[in-house]
Amino acid sequence: MRVKKECVAMLLAGGQGTRLGALTQKVAKPAVPFGGKYRIIDFTLSNTINSDIDTIGILTQYQPFELNQYIGNGQPWDFDRLEGGAFVLPPYQKAKSGEWYKGTANAIYQNIDFVDRYDADYVLILSGDHIYKMDYAKMLQHHIEKGAACTIAVLNVPIEEASRFGIMNADEDGRIFEFEEKPKHPKSTKASMGIYIFDWAKLKQYLIADEQDKTSHNDFGKNIIPNMLNAGEKMYTYEFSGYWKDVGTISSLWEANMDVLDPHSGINLDDPDWKIYARNTAEPPHYVGMDATIRNSVVSEGCEVDGEVVNSVIFRGAVVEKGTVIHDSIIMPDAVIKSGAEIRHSIIGWNAVISEGAKIGETQTAPVAGEWKIAVVAPEAVISAGAKVAAGEMIHEEGR
């Protein structure tokens, strides 16, 4: 029996995240830890269930094992439903052939049968690599009221930054008449957030036509949206004004974690009306030793802290030994920072070991050309005693 769903969400979570370098050598970008106890993907999954959308397909591709294991049956986010739920959708072998997802549009095309299974009226397309809280139900209501074929969430950005984004040019009613990908001379500040709602019947037609076009990039931004605009479809913007961060670079990932420590940043992880859910293993309470100093930091369960931690995010199970100094840094799960080490403006990957007296990164007062020079130590890497890692340097898993 076919179960009817008004809206089905499709979460694009297959990206490699090459700009995160050592942090995504073995995991997909949405699985990277964030904020002391979360993964990046937790924000989109939590937004979806908080918006009363209970059916979501999670499209994986690059290094999918840990992400698949993490999501499981979706229980931590209340997706373990008899009708609907969370489904991991990797590329799969069909009767005649099998192929990787060639682009964002092709990924949805390959899963047309999944959406059709729920007889959906609308499909919500999401990305798994942004930090934000958003009520998609309000966006869906806006879409329905406008009678739109497609609604695109936009964020107003400073005009001097608009060239970094896909820009939507729209009239006073919000109807889009032009889309420009990273324009040199932007006419608008309405930047696409990569969040779309489509009438499913309409989108399916464009996906099938796009797949038949052998010259297509099979991409929403490059193909589907321009094709719909050129055909005169009713397309509207939906303006979002809350906190939103694309954590696609080391600098932006570090900034977003630092924003967790800033009560004025707009990212409140302790909001009872909009909880961010995560799959967390049982850990003992964190321990703070007699010699520890902790200021303006997040320290998660299972940590042992005996050193100085200032303006930093310490994930579960991390060990910070006596005499260690950690400033403006992110220490991911189960990392060990041995006595006398100094870590400044850095990201230390999970299970990494920073040996005695090592110095990682340097104190910075401002970004250079918009980017912070964050030192990165890969997950499971071992930094030897007394070693130095310069600002902006990335150490891969073989360590130093």
C-alpha cells in the first residue's frame, strides 16, 4: 500500500569536501564533528524533523560507511517511523547498469522511485554541509501560497561578498527573473542557500529531460534552475534571516565552532524550542582537574582537562594533560594533548595525539584575505614531542 506524504526531503550528503583536506580523507563532509558533540549533518536532520517532515532520503556517495553507521535507523532524530523515516540512498546497481551520482540533479533523478513511493506533492532538496536552524514548514507554506513551481531559500549577504554566491534577481513580490552564478557585478544581494522546494511532478519532468541531455552537468544550479527560468516557470525566493554558515573550508569550520562560544552570534544550541539532535555514545561526566583553567569554552562529556583551555571547543573523550595551553582551537573526539603542548588557532582531528611540548598553530588577531590561517592535524595523526606545526599548515595522518 502506497503511503501518501505531502512533502519528502532529499538530503545531498555525498560530497567529498576536498577543501577540508585531512579532515575528510576518510569521512564525508557531513560526518565531520562540530560544536563539541554534533556532526555537521545533525543540523539539517534536526531541522527536517522539527519542521514536521518525517520522510527523508539521504544520498551518500563519498566515504559513506561512517555516515551510514551514524544515521542508522534515524532514531536519535525521531525518524524511526513505520510510515516514512530516514533512508540512506547510495548509488546502486540497476538491471542494466550502475553509476555514481554525476551531479546534484542526477542524484535525485536516480531516486525518482523513492519519492514516487510516497506519492509526494512536493520535494525539499537540502545540503548536508551547512550550520543553521530553519523551519522548512514555513518555506513550504510560502511555496504553496505563491503557487510556485520552485522556491529557493535566499540569504541577504553584503554586496561586496555577493560574487561568491549564486545570486537570485527577483521582483518586489519575490518572483525570480534571473539567476547568476558568482557574478562579477552582482545586481542583488539575495544569495542562494542551496535549499529548494519543487512541485514534484514538475521537477520530475525537468530531471528526465536533463538526463537525456548529454551535454548537461546534471546540476541544479547549472542546469535545472536555469532551464526552469528559461521556460517561464513560476519561481520565487524565500528570505531567511537567521544564522547560516557554509562550513566548506577549514577557516569557515573554525569560525562556526567559535560562533558556538559567542552568545551574540545567533547560533543557540541550547534552544528548547528547536533542539539539535545527535547520536551520542554514553560517556562519563567530564573531569576538570585541580590545575585546570577553563574560560569561554565548550567541554563535552567524557573529557579530562588538567590544562588551560580558553575560547575553545573540546569534544567528548578528549584528554588535555597538565601544563597544556589550548587557545581558540577545536579538539575533536578522543584526541590526546600531552603535557606542555601549546595549541593556538588550530583544529586537532579525532584520535590524534599531540606529544609533550609540541607547538601547533599561532595566535592570530584577524583573518587574511577573509581566511583564518588555521593549523590542522589529521584524525589519528601523531605529532612527536617538541615538533612545531605552523599557522595554516595541514598535517596528514602520517603525522610528524
